[in-house]
Amino acid sequence: MTTAPAKIRKAVFPVAGLGTRFLPATKACPKEMLTVVDRPVIQHVVDEAKAAGIEHFVFVTGRNKGVIEDHFDSQFELERTLEDRGKTAELTVLREELPAAGQTSFTRQQAALGLGHAVWCARDIVGSEPFALLLPDMLHYSSRPCLASMMEAYGEVGGNLVAVSPVPEDQTQNYGIVDVEDAKAGVSEIKTMVEKPKPGTAPSNLHITGRYILQPEIFDILETQGPGAGNEIQLTDAMLRLLGRADQPFHSVRFDGELYDCGSKIGFLMANVAYGLAREGLGDELREEITKHLDKKSG
């Protein structure tokens, strides 16, 4: 009888980055709190984790990130004001989205030493459980949340999983790339991974999209992982070391929705357009205004 894999209860969100590409907007406001329509980027990603059944949300923060903690806390004065003014719809939204007591944890990454180091900073909170890792810069837009699809695959194959999506061949040097047994399959065994390969050397065009399910053994490897690309501790390098173990299978889960890199200005702007057009009560009006603007520009 096959033993079911351990349940994924916790998700880690690395939110310590400086957001220099969005200065001066991010001088005092964390990039994760920039809004896509009317919700901070980090809220969209947490929503994805909630929809997949995550119970505990672990944020790896840095300096000047206290507003993220405040966002996931209750605000008595605001709630009282909304109540007094009869704004029940807004009050209901705030209360429904508030994590329950004890569902959030925050830990500091004091130095910008890379994604691998950020993940390692969550080790004591995650403990000996498998966990999900979601990079908040990357919004995955589809009818079914990306992490939910990964959870389903995890129930079938267990081990470690990485969400992937194809990119143009001339852009592979900008991403972590995986080579898999079957590039067209929804779930496929990973043969190797490489972080930002030199042009023309990528083993495939499947890039890692910022969603992972990882076993806790990754923390022991990150403990001794040296700097890699960019002189940072790379998560991909640590995963490669784990991939070499017979008891640590790795599978890719293909994501076929739309990806928006909110760490770039064009990705952030396109996310606002896409999410705005999809919003009930807003999409039709936004589409009309965009059409008017484009007609005016081309006229």
C-alpha cells in the first residue's frame, strides 16, 4: 500500500526585496504592496495559496516591510469607522480576508543574500514539514490557481514540484530553466535545472515560474550552500543537490495560464489591465476607456 505524501500546510513568501526597479514608488512602500487593481500584489499571491488549502502563511521580510504585517492584521480604527458609516460591504471584505489568529508568521532576512538564503530563513517556522514557496513578484492568472494544480500533482507523485512555463528561446538566459522527460506533459520528471544559462546553452525553454513544493531536506542543503549566479545563494543550486538524491524526486507542473512579472514595470502594468478587464463591474467600463484612448491615439 502506497503511503500518501505529507500534507502541505505552510507556504513561504519571500518579501524582503528592495524593489529598486520601481523607485521612487518603493522608497517608502514595499513593492509587494503596490496594487493590481485594488489589491496589493502580495494579497493576490496569498489568495492563490488560500485557494490551494494553505493554512499557515510565512513571510520572510526585511527592513521597511512592516506595512505587510499591518496589512494582514486587523485595524480596529478603520473597521470601527466603516461600521459607523454603514459601509458594510467594505467591512465584510476586510473581515473575510483577515487571516485567523496564529495563521501568519514573519521572520527577517537581514541581508540580501539571495532567494536560497531567504527560504533558509524560514526553516524554524516551517520545521520538518514539506511546504509551498510562492514568489510574490509572479502573478499566475488562470481559471484554476497554479498552486492548486500543483497540490493535485503532489498528491499523485509526492516529492518536490516546480511550476514551469515555456519562454522564447532567446530569453532563456533570464530564467531558471529545467530539462524534463516530456516537455509537453502536464507533470513530468525533472532531469536537471540551471539558473540563467548562457545564451544557446539552455537544456529546454521551460522556465521556473516562481511556484514550488519542497521537502524540508532543502533546509539542510541551504545551510551550506555557497553563492552562485549573481554572487547570491541560489535556490536552484540547492534544488540541484537535492535532485541528486534517490529519495527526493522532482517533477515539473506545467502552467498554461498567463504570467505577469510584477517585478517589471511592463508586467505590473499588464497585470493591472488583465485583472481589471476580468473584474466584474469594472471590466466593461475599463475596456471601453482603453478603446477610447487607443482610438484617440491612432486618430
